[in-house]
Amino acid sequence: MSDAVVDDIVALLPPLLQSVEALGFVARYLHPPEFGEVMRLIGSPDADLRAELPRLAAWPEAFAYLRVPLQATADHVTAAFDGLRKVESGDGDLVTVFRALRHLPQAMEALYPLAVTLPPVSDLFLDEDVRADEDLRARLARPKHPDSGVFHHDNEPGSRGGFSFYVPETYTPDRAWPLVMALHGGSGHGRLFLWSWLRAARSRGAIVVAPTATGPTWALMGEDADTPNLGAIVAFIRSRWSIDPQRLLLTGLSDGGTFCYVSGLGSDSPFTHLAPIAASFHPMIVSVADADRLRGLPIQIVHGRHDWMFPVELARQAQQALVAAGANVTYREIDDLSHTYPREINAALLDWLK
């Protein structure tokens, strides 16, 4: 690699990675009344990124394998900031913010292939508490199994009913691995939601599957085409990778969390643990659930005290109803969480799954 390209990478990576992290901060701490303050806190890492981007144009074609993913990542990052700045200036609304933030997982997908080549990129996809683990970093850089990494099965953007999944680069078939099935929120997509989990799964060793609902959102009313689809996906993964039958977690955000109750409490559910996050709840969910299934079932409820879509009282009611029905309930109420995904909870969920 030429010295000029190395110099360009050294100049470009810090503002690029800082911008990705800043978008992650917005996605985690977004609360409509405090949007302006969240934007103030992240500063302007995108300005530094834009200043360095012209460097990519001068790279020889031999370095396209680096330039193309870096440019695609930067395009998504700058598009996200453009949308956020538009709202910050008073020209847009909460829908504009959500649309802008959809660029974040697309940026992460574009960047991820460089994790094996560029150590700072690899660190972005690791929890902070394991970034100093040199043995783990070395094993991640030398995948042992050909069927490890990120995969998409009939899950192109805009499609319904497919799934995306991640198998850690450290995967070996000689031991059983935990499986996490993570359900996106209403109008979401599994290909995007996968990236909410990849950092923790890569850090701690878990296979993560992010399916996409067969309809606009999960089958919360009417005919349920999603539960059979989830069962088929689990069967597919278990037929090809070594999965621990005692560690099958069904979790999800918002509508995905509500569907954890609807589907996960069924007598035929393959999941051993449930973790609805920022979910709605109605007592009828418990009244129609299988009593034997509920008894002793590990359920972890995660909800934000500032949730503006599904008030926290719904989660408290869920805790009471599920405990009364005999479930083994852990309740986590996060003081500074609104109706967003608390990515920091993933490590705790994986520890709980053990």
C-alpha cells in the first residue's frame, strides 16, 4: 500500500468512525423534546469528514476494494447528517429524523467488510470492554469457519419475509452457540435491525438472526403468518450451525417486542427466553397464553421511563401480569431511555442468556 493511501486512511478514518458513533448516540438518546440538545452534544464530526473525503477520489483503481466501501459509508453518514441538520434548522419533523437515521445501519453494512483489514474498523464493531482483548481481536481477524460473517436470505431492502443473520468469525462447530432472534419495530426491516446487535454478538459470541415481518409490521392482529416463518428460520439456522437448544432468545423493539409476547408465549414456540423492549402490552396476551408455557419462563422486560409511544406503565403492568402467571420475570426500567433501542442492553441480555 502506498504511503499516500496510508496517509489518506489515517486522516479519513477518525472523522468517519466518529461520525458513525455520533449517529449511534443520536439513535440511542433521541427524545423528541430534547432533539436540539442531543444534536448539540454530538458536535460536528461530519464537517471534519467532509473535509477529508476528496482524498478518496485520487486513489488508484488498485485500491478500489478500500475506496468503494469507505465512500459508500461516507455517503450514508453524510446523508444522515443532512437529514438531521435539516430538522435542527426547523425544516422537518420526527419522521425526517427517523428516515435520516436509517442511513446508520446502511453505513455500518457498507463498512463492515473492512473490519478484517483495518483494526480501527474492527474496534467499532466491538464493545468497549473487549477492545483490549488482543486474543479476541486476533481470532476475529482470522475466521476459522467459511460460513461465518454477515448473510442475507431473500432480505433485500423493500422485501418482506426474509432474514439477515450474523455468525461470529470465531465460530467453530465443536460447541453449541446461543441464538438471538431480534425483531425490528413497526415498518422496519431485519436487514437494518441486525446492526443493533452485531457489536455485542461479535464481542461475546452469539449468532444473531434479524427477520423481516411478512407484512408492514408483525402479525399483531388477524392471521399470523410471521410465527410459522420464524419457526422455519430457526429450523434453517439450527440445521447448518451448532445451536444451544437451551439458549434461544426472542427479542424485539416496539412492535417487535409486542410480537415477542404474541408469538413467544405460544405452546409451540422454540424460544427459551423472551426479551420484549419498548413493547406494548395488553392483559389479554397473558389470558390467552399457554399456562404451562408461562410457568417459569425467563422473560426480561426492558422499557424506557421516557417512552412517548408506549408509556412505561404498560411495561409495569406486563411485569405484574406475567409474574402472577408464574413467569420468571426480570424487569429493567431505564431512566434516560425514550422510544429507542438501548444497544447497551445487549451484553446484559447475553449474560442473562447464559
